[in-house]
Amino acid sequence: MRMKKTTTITAVLLATALIAAACSSKSDGGTNASPSVSAEAGESPAASVKKEKLALTWFVNAANSSQLPAADKDSVKKAIAEKFNVDLKLLYMASGPDYLSKINTMIASGDIPDLFYMDGLESVKYIKDGIAREMTNLVTPEAMPNYFKYWITPTDLKQYQVQNVFKRAPVPYTKKVSRSYYVRKDWLDKLGMKMPETYDEMVTVMKAFTEKDPDGNGKNDTFGFSTSGNGTTLPFDFPEFIKNGLVGDFVLENDQFVDVRTDIRMQKVLDDVRKLLAMNVVDPDWLLNKSGQHIEKATQGKVGIVLSAGGNDAYDNNANGLQVKTKAVTGVANVDWQPFHIGDKTGTWVELLPSNPFLISSKTSEEKAKRSIEILDWLASEDGYLLTQYGIEGVHYKRNGKQIERIEDAYKRDVLDNGNFLSIYNWFANFVQGQTDKFGLEIIDKSITERDKAISEKLKTYKLLPSVGTSLTVKEGMDLATLRKKMSEYHIQILFKEKDASNWPQYRAELMNKYGGKNIFGYYAEQVTQASGKSIKFMSDN
């Protein structure tokens, strides 16, 4: 269904009327479980117009452990239903292979969600296959004022497009990343060891955690380190990347574009990982672990060092974090997960770029697509953000001007003990959680302990390297997915089937030539050149 054309005069009069309505209406203060449908300041004007009721289905990224409550206890579903006159069916699953398998099954059956979350690489495939619909007239500053005001710039959006079409848009993101290793400091204290600061010290701690019974149970049942390879991948979690000066996915070095995982220096990384694995200090199931399973093992007291990008993972007030869950599962009262990083002064990661998009099905009608966009913009607004992160004003948090303070008992009763359901609606703002400063708000959180504050300050000291400056896309005929698959196969083959990494230069040459790496990364360098104004080259023979 195509949108009907309107005259310029009609469009201007309509926009003026909607803006006037939005400005004249007043918020009900957010004290009701189902906020008013009248337009509020900062709200998408279209949200104030009562329209025919629509049934929408979304498929989004959320922890499998979370659960939606009964409809009468779902304050967000109520708010969305009243504001936008929709019946929103929210399907959810943690991102990863199972998520992709599920969405592919739905696509094959023709039962495609109206809107769905996707990782950047896979989204290119769906666009190429015609599964995603055009968004040119949907994702605009006029239709999504909050999305553009607070989170995404027009430049971000322009640099995010692929295949010369506008069929994907990034979820709100931040340039900052709280990527850190966490260590059981209580185990360190028991063994009389200090926090590791270098690679060698980190490996020494891994060895002690594996061999010296740090939990004191008299069993040889702990390992120094774990990660999740999902059966196919060598994760960046391994500290051998940092040891060999490789940080992030892509970096610029002396005006050269570097694809880290195919760089010639991976030979040294792979040899060093082989040495670490030979010491038997790494969870032997690391390769088979699915996404997040290494964190589960850490909370079970089986692993002493893991990497996490969740800045509050070791907080005392994070019910789903390492600290709280480990105490609950193990029953050990003095559990103390603390952050550290051997690259804190040289670079722990690169500043983030938009990476994970939302797509709208090509089978979704124009009206359903527009209504979904209206809801997304509300989720990006102050009202939507507060409701999905802090609950109902006057019930789950109290507001004093620009200060927000959570009412912990009510929040635990209605949210955490109710499937922690707000974390599902948080999918759209997952990468910008807690960033209320975007709205000029200050969070007063009495549950944040002095220990939590110290962790936060520690993470702020980590050095981040600059990004390449633009989102990177492949063009028609380039097959990055196949290249990455073969690259990972070679990584794992070297780790488990060969005597050393001496074949890496040969494998790398094959990736560059037979699998198109030279063309793909050369094209990436062209995009960086265009965005930066500098002459950036990809040196495939370095």
C-alpha cells in the first residue's frame, strides 16, 4: 500500500495542527499504569491520533531468562495499546545462532514478524533477499523526532545503508563500551595473589585458579578462564589479542585499514592461544559454549576470569549480574567479582559505531510499518525510556524535577520478580541503558553501593581507541559471510589440528584472494577515505 500524496499546503497545515496539539497537551505525570493517549512533549505527533486497531508482531533480542507477565500486569503493553491502539505480540530470544535459526524458520514458513532485530552482517543478507522493506519515508526526523534528537544522527543513518537502498536502521547506540575482564578477587585473596596487570600475571592467575583449589572445596573442579565460541569462533575474549596489539574488529594504523582477525599478526595470536590451551587453564568446553554460557559457569563458581561488556555486571544491585547471581548460586557470601584489563592503558576496545539494526518485513503493510515506527520513536523518548527502564512513575520510581529515584521494593515485586519483563522491552535501548543524561535526568540510586561506584570509576579509566569513523558495508557480489566462515574454520583448525600457526600466512593469502578479502577490505578502506577525507589503504600483503 503506497502513501497518498498530499499537497504542500495540506501537509503544512496538518503538521502545524499536530505540533500545536502536542505543545498544548499536558502529561498526566506518569502515575497511572496506562498513561494517557494524548500527545506529550517530545512524543511523535502521530501517536496522539486515534486510528484503527492493528495487530503487530515483533521479534526482538532479549535474555531467554526474562519472561513477559500476564497482560494485566504488563504496564508497557498497556501503555502501547492505549497510546497507539495496537495489540503488540512481542516474541523474543537472546541473539545468536538460535535466534537466527528461529527467524529463518519464520521466514521460510511465510510467518515473518512485522519488525525484527538483527545483527549487522545478517541484515545485509535479508536486504539482498528482499525480506526487508524500504524505510525511506518511515525513518525520518519528522516521523521519529526522539530517535534523531537523542540517539541517531542523519549522518549515522546515511552511512549505515547498504546496497544503495534504505532498508535498515540502527538501534540507539553509544560510542562508549564497558568491555572488561572480571576476576574473583575473593579467590585471589584466598591464594594471596594480587590483581593481574599484565598478560603474564593474568596467565599466572589462571593457572592458580585451575590448580590451587581457590574455592576450598577440596575438588579439582575450577578453571582460570572461559569464553563462548558457539562451536565455530575464536572470540576476542582471549587476552592474546591484546597481548599482540590487536584491538577491536577494525582499526586504522598509519592510514592503513586493518581487519584484525585476518591480519598477519593473527599467526602470533593463534600460537599464543595454543600455548594457553596447552596449559589446561581454560574451560575445555569454551568452543562449544553457546553465547553467555561462560558467564553461567562463572556464576556457578566454576571459572575465575571472564570478559563482559556489561558495565554493571559486578554491581551489588544488579540482580542478573555476575556478583548477585554467583552469591545466589554458590551460597558464598564473600564473592567479589572485580574488573581489570591488561589493555587499560593501551586500548581495551574501539569506540562503537552503529551495528545492530531493526528491519521491517517486506510483507508488512504501510500502516503497520508506520505504526511500528511510531512505537519505536516513543521507546526512544523520555517517557518511553523511563517506563521501560524504571517502570511507572509514582509506583516504581519517584521524580523530583530532573531527579529520578527507583522505589526498590515495588520495582522488585512488579518487575524483577515478574520475569524481569522490562528487560524485554529494553531491546531497543539495550546499548544505551542508564543514559538518562541524554534527557537531562539524574538517577538517584540508593541501591548503588560504594563498591559499585568504585567499579564504575575503574571502568571509566580504560582507554578506548578511535573507531574507523563510519559504518562499513559490502556491495553486491561481495560475500563477507563466507569469508568469515572460512576464516573461523582456519582459526579453529590451527588451534586443534595443526602443530603450530605457521600455515596462517598461506591461509590468509587464500582469504584475501579466493574469498575476496582484498576486495572487501579495500572497499571498506574506500568508505573510510570518503568519510574521513584521508587516503586510507588496505594492505593485503602486510
